[in-house]
Amino acid sequence: MTSVQKPQRVLARDAEWGALAQFVRHPDPCLRIGVVSGRRRVGKSFLLRAFVEAVDGLYVTAVAEEGVVAARRRLAAGIARYAGMPAELMADTSWESLLATAIELTSAREGGAPGVLVIDELPYWMAHSPEVPGLLQLLYDRSQSGEGVPGGRVIVCGSATSVMNELLSGTKALRGRAALDLRLQPFELGTTARHWGIEDPGAALRVHAILGGSPGYRNLANVPAPRSAAELDDWVPATVLDPRQALFSGSEAEYLLREDPKFTGSALHYAIINAVANGATSPAKIGGSVERPRTSLTRPVNGLVSAGYLRYDTDPLWDRRPVITVADPIVRFHNLVTVPQRDLVDTGRSAEGWRRARPAFVAGVLGPHFELCAREWLRGQADPALRRDAGTVTATVVNDRKGQAKHEIDVIALDRRAGRAVISVVGEAKATMTRRSQADLDRLDRLKGLLGEHGHDAASAVLALFSMEGFQPDLVDVARRRGDVLLVGLPSLLGWEEPLVVPRGR
């Protein structure tokens, strides 16, 4: 069977496109069901529309707050257009008949080429017709037993992550029946820069730190993307800090938090997210912020993690040390920048509000985001030889027993073995306006020694420095002589050039 060619307008997404093509082209003659999910603005509909066009399938989308009769008629009209027949022939047909007809039409194509039925924003239908997943289960089971619809491919998609996750859980209808569970993620740093057409690395990092990699935000901006980091002083007040714009961080953050029906109207869930955005990274700290016992927060925190609002990581060097962060950068920006300057923003003085907020932006938004980008680069873009056998790339802390202090390690790559860690990379990522110097390398040497004192194998670990503004010449000379140092500038994180110094043998 011929391959499914990805159109040029679909940026990146090679792995996702390949997964969709593999799902549709599978030789199984029976009906197959796939699930695609992801946060709003991440590009699900754009990708699926392009894929449906490439395989000549049928794309239908549910509409929010549309009643059951109107929804069925909309589906019927879509089927009629696809089949080239009068719409009235499908009028007043049941969900079961409509779904069976759509599957049959998309599977019975000339030459046996792959076809697919895509149902986008399925949770909108489920709000008034919760039986739809069960009907898909019924059609699937009939196909498996040789009755009813002989084959076909169906992909259901939605932005309400908690609803989509539950489709495949427990005793739900599609449990054990979906062959594809594709969760679309935002673009990484370099792809986001290409998507926005930003050629300056400093501007690209800052836009990514504010909005993340969700491609849908570009169309909401009514001014051109900043061409330099300096232009951000005009771009921010005109977009994310302008209450008249759709990209305003206050309204967008609220929109994201209300998109999932499971959390709509829950003051506790909003309070937890706000606490995390303001620096509460553990259940104890969150409990202190919202004035609740930490034991009472387990379920709501787990629910927010499952739905994609929060990210929950554990420190591999310290048992039971969780690190909880906000998943959406725009939510973090809203809490750390917009909320403290809300009076100025609401009275038309956004430029002044941004000027006052810049120190908080650098410390609370840009710095942590640069560290995250460094870890993601090492995890997914760097030469795998740098990580060696490391299965985890994360951040951690290490105790200095003599100095009675804790030191943060921004980037560490390790493999856990028999109660100790074999460490391949120890790194520091700083989004400061100064170049990294020999003192930064000396600090990494000290951290490497502390890890060894704690019983971890760090003897052959690479020392990695990630810098937003580059490196001092003497540091570059030392790094090249030593052969165990990695120097990565911002252009390298974007994938625009190779790291300045790479350890020998890597």
C-alpha cells in the first residue's frame, strides 16, 4: 500500500503523521479505532484535517452547546457531501445508522486505498449524547465478529483531556478497543521559532517562555512577531498584556482552565494551579498556600496532572520528593506578570506594567523555562552518546554536608542502578545577561564531587553549561583542553548550530 505523503504546510509532526498513517494502513480488515488528544491550540485539528485530505477521508467536528438534533443533522450533512448525495436522504437518522454509514463509506474506497472517519471534539457530542462511545464499541465488536460494518478506520479527538483519558480507562466503552492513543504535544523551541518566523534566538526563547509551543497562538497575535529580544518591549504590551486582544494572558489562561468540564467552577482546582504557578512545587507547599491539609489535595492534584494542567515529576536522587509545575507557560506568565500588574494593564498602561514586571519575568518565567529547554534538548535533540545509558534527564538537588547547604542542579542525566545513580551529565542552565565563565565550571566540578560523596557514580560524567548569552573565551579554551565539558549556547538549543564545545569521544 502506498505511503501517505505529509503536505509541506504541516510543520514538524513527522512521528505523529507516521503514527496516523500506520494506523490507517494497518492490514486488519476489521474496524479499528484511534484516539487523538491534546490541549487546545496545540494543532490537533490542523493535523487531522491535513491527514484526512491526504487519504480522502471524512472529517466531522462537534460544536459546543449544539443540541443533539442539530449535531446529528450536521453529521448527516457531512456524510451526504462526502458521498455526493442529497442531504435529505440522511435526515432524522439515528446516531448508530449515521456512524455505520460514515464508516462504511470511508472504508469502501476505490483501489482499497486507506480512508478514515475523524470525529473532532467528541466531548461536545458526549455532553448531550453520552452513548456515542458505546455505539462505536458496538460497531467495533460487530466488525470483529464478522457482522455489520466490515472494516474502516475511526479516529476520535478532543481537547478536554480528562474526558479523552477516561475513554480508555476502567470499564469505559473504548477500553481495549483503541489501537491508537496519540497525545499531541506542543512544538519544541526550534520548531516554534520556525512557526512564528522568528530568526533571533533571544526573541524566540522569550516568546516560547510566554506562550509555549502551541502553534494556535500565532493566529491570535494582531502584531508581527518580535524580530529581536528588544522588540519584546513593544510586542508584550500589544498582545499578552492588552485586555482588548484575544491573546491577552488573563482571558487565555481562564479559557484554558475552563475548557475541561471536569474542572469548570472548581475554586479548589483554580487555587491549586495558582499556588503552583506562584512557586509551590510540593504538596506541602500547595497545602500551605491554599490552607488545606496536604492529604486532602492528592485527588485534585492527580486530576490536574492527568488532565495536563500540572506536570508532576519526582526527583530520582531523593525518594518521595515531588516537583510539581504548571504545564501551560501562559498560565505561569499570567500569575507572575499579569496579575501583579493588573491595575496598570486594565487602565491602559500595559507598557509601564511590563517594565515593572520584567525582573519577575526574568527570574520566575524566563529562567525556569531556559532550564526546561536545556533538559528537553538533552533528552530529545542532543547526540545520544552524551547521555550514554541514562534513562532520565531531570533536575535535582544535592546536599553539601560540610557546608550544610543544598545546591540545585539544573540538568542531570542518570541511570538508576541498585540504589545508586550512574550519572552521565551534570549541567547548569542560566538565562542571565552575562557570559558563562570559569567560575561556573568550577561550581559544576564541585557538584560532581558532592554527587560522588553521596555514593553516586559520577566519575565519568560530562559537565554541561547552557548559556543564553554565550561563554567567556578562557572558559572555551579550558573546555576544549579538558575534553569532558559541553558548552551549549541558545542557537544550539534552537537547533540552528552545533554546540560550541563537545566532549571528546562523544
